[in-house]
Amino acid sequence: MPDGTGSPATSDDLAWFTEVVREHSTALVRYFARRGPRQDAEDLAADVFATAWRRRAAVPREAVLPWLYRTAGFTLANHRRKHVDLPVDEVPESGGPRIREDPELSALFDAELRGALHSVGERDRRILLLHAWEGLDGAELAEVLGISRSGADAALSRARKRLREAWGERMSF
């Protein structure tokens, strides 16, 4: 069976892919369900698996789940861009999405936690949620972020510090 790249698929490829889907489909669907409309979660996960199949030679066998999460981040960003109908004259000059507009934050029930997470910035929030929701740290977090293990450890530490500071500021009022 040829794939999208023109290389013939082997029975080993099929066995590997079947195992990847079996082992990681729940994690990917949860990843998307936490970050956007639940009705899109399975379709987005299927898009990630389709990419994994097409790019199977590039998927690191020792770090499949981090690769899937990294691809999921790109897939989600593309999905969100496709569904934003905003006339050019209404595009804001600066600033990120407000809390109410961010599906990832709206999944959290505690308003104070949402506010603290929103205030740490998008990159820190992504790192914190990959760690807290997806259980990633160390090498897996580094793989998803595309940085070194020590860089990922440092980024997680800084993100935690910023969240503690943001939480402290919110609680002192």
C-alpha cells in the first residue's frame, strides 16, 4: 500500500502505526478536547495520525508521543486559524486572546487559576499545561518544545515561578 510520499508501506510500518494509534489515540483526543470544542477532538487527532503515517520515517521511535503532541500543537494552531473570520480592519494591533476566547483556559473551572495562567503568557501556559495535563517533563517536554532537555527543565521551572508569582499577585488583592 503506497503512502502519500510514494514509498511503499511495509507490514512493519503497518504494525508500528497500528500500535501507535492503539497506544496514543486516547491521549491525543484528550489533548484536543482540553483545548477546543470536543466535537473536533477526534477529527483533529485523526489529522495528527494521518501526518504520522505520511511522515512515519521521520517519527522518532523512542519519542512517539512527544512527536505526536508537537504535531498536535501545529494542527490545533492551523485549525484555529481556519475558523477565525475577522475582517482585516478589525484585527487588533497587539495583545493575545482574552480569557473568554481561549478554549484552553475556558476548560479550567477556577476563575483565579484561569486569570493567573492567562497572565503568564502563551509559551509558559503551553509548558505548564503540557506538564500538568499531558504529564510531560524532561526529555518528552524537550521533544515537544524542540529544545534541549536542560532547556525544557529550565523553561518549566521559569514557567512555574511565573505562575506562582501571578497567583500570589492575584491572591494579594
